[in-house]
Amino acid sequence: MTAPEKTGTTTSMAGHEQIPPDLYRRRRADRSYRMLGALITGYERLSRYSWRRRPPVVAVNRDLHLVVDEVRQQADEVVSLRLVHPRGHTLPAWQPGAHLDVVLPSGRMRQYSLCGDPTDRHSYRIAVRRLADGDGGSVEVHDTLQAGSGVTVRGPRNAFPFVTTERYLFLAGGIGITPILPMVRTAAARGVDWHFVYAGRSRESMPFLDEIAQLDPHRVWIRPDTHYGIPASGAELLEHAPEGATVYCCGPAPMITGVRLDLPASRAEALHFERFSAPPIVNGTPFHIDLAHSGHSLQVPADRSALSVIREHVPEVAYSCRQGFCGTCKTRVLAGEVEHRDHVLTDTERAENMMICVSRATSQHLKLDL
């Protein structure tokens, strides 16, 4: 009979495996390891039991049904609306720069910056300038919403976050005051170094001047075009920046463009901006899109975005910043190749999705899950 080889497993003459010796040549398993093995086995069994009985995922309804508590004229063609819960419930918290998705009575969804007090958990305030030649949302707000009107909102969401730093320059143009005003108040409350330039066509067109008058006058410059004859250049606005300041800018496209061009020559170090209009399309080419659910077949010209064309036929399509930063208009692509121009999607997300506010097609046709 051949003696067993000296391997890691000792075999008896009956051919059954025995427990191998441990590092200390003991044949009996250590008690702590036996207990650990029992715990692991029990956990695996319990996990299988729990998995079989895990409740199904239930979709969360994030709609807030609010009531217009007050409508106030803030400037020529600008009204503010105070929104409250009909039963006085506390509202979700928000930070400066946040906005609401507001579902209007017609079904249109529009985005409006929160311009009230972030510490007030029982009301939201938005402000809307009437645009007679717009897409109808602002006109609907002015003509149909009044005290007692019900509105559905979603959010708050923030595509323009307010970062913490030691020095700020705030620049607002016209209705661009809405996200900037809570930032200015927050900076003042924190006691940091801040300066604020508020530009507009005329004082009559500039909302919230009465509230701004309560701020430190040595840190605020009101600059209506009617007093100076022309709009301010980027360099003129940036003259008020403290050394190393972070700039927050919201206003019309020419104002933002001027600030971006002149920033390198200024004392400021960083710029955050938000447009209320879509950015200009550069090097655009026309392409065709098919909407799978609505059945629309649409042509997107070289100088327009897919979002703007789709909204003419599907007005309820969700969108927010229109700059490719926030992710609101992410849409699944069913067929075609996309030219991604956004700043939010990961490579994995881009394999199946596009931001219809800024991205375009490299193929002649796209089919979207809309």
C-alpha cells in the first residue's frame, strides 16, 4: 500500500478527505472561523429570503400642487408671483440659483428662477417678464394667473449652483436679476466681500429696485442704459470685481458674451453664468428627427436646436437651462448618430441619449423616444 503524498490535503485509506492542518498543525478547525462561517451562511440565506420578498419599486410623484397667494407688479411688464401650499405645508428647501418647473394651465412647462428668501420654507417667489413675441408662456402667466389660481410645480432644481468663496461680483441684466438677488442677499448675510452691478434698459423696466435699495449702497451699482446711452461692455461691468473674485452673471446673450471675452483681462478669476435665452448655434448643419411616440417627422434647420423645433409640436417637452448643463432635456436616442455638445452626460449615457437643447446629429436622421 502506497503512503499518501504530503500535499495540502491528507487522504485516509478509505479515500475520504479530512480537514487539513492549520498553520499550527491543528486538525480541528478554529472555533472563531467556525462561527464566522456560520454567520456568512446565515446571511446568505437571509439575503435570498429578503430578496424574494423585496417590495416593488413605486414611482414617486414629485409634483407640488400650489396656489398663487399674491401677484405683484415689479416693473414694466414684470410681475412676481408668491406660491404657497393650499394647506400651509412646509415646502422643499432650495439654494440660490435654483428654479422651478411650472406647469401652466395650458399644459406648457416653463422654468422660472426662485427669487425670494431661501430661508422661507412656506412660500416660493418667481418673477416673469411678459414677452409678446415669445412662445406664449409669459403671456399666459400674465393673463391667466391671479391670486387663488392653482399651479403645479416640480423641483426646486439647481442648474446654477452658488459656490462658497470669499469674494464675489454679481452681474444681472434685466429679468436676469431673479437668480442673482438671492445670491447677493446670501453673500451679504455671510459677511464676505461682494459687489453687485444691475443693468437694464431703464429703471422702469428693472424689477426689485425697491428691495435692492435696502442693500449696502457702497456695494451696488444700478446701471440703466437710458442714463448712459449704450449698454455696458463686459470690461465696464468687470471693473467692479474684487481681486480674485468669482463672478456670477445672468442676463441677455450680448451681456454674457462681453463678460466672457473680457474676463481674462479683469481681476476676477472665475465666471458662472446663466442665460435666459438659448446660446447661439455654431457650425450647425440641418438634420431630420422622427419622434417615436407622437409620430412627428421634423426637419431641424442649421440655425435652430432640436429642442426649439420639437417644442412647436410637443410643447410639454421638459427643458431648463438650454445650455447643456442641467440634464433636464435628456432624451433617449432610438436610431442615428449624435454630435454631443453638452457638458453633463457621461460616456455611458451618451451611448443611448442626447441633450436636445444643444446636441445635434452627425447622421442625416435621428429617431427619438418622444
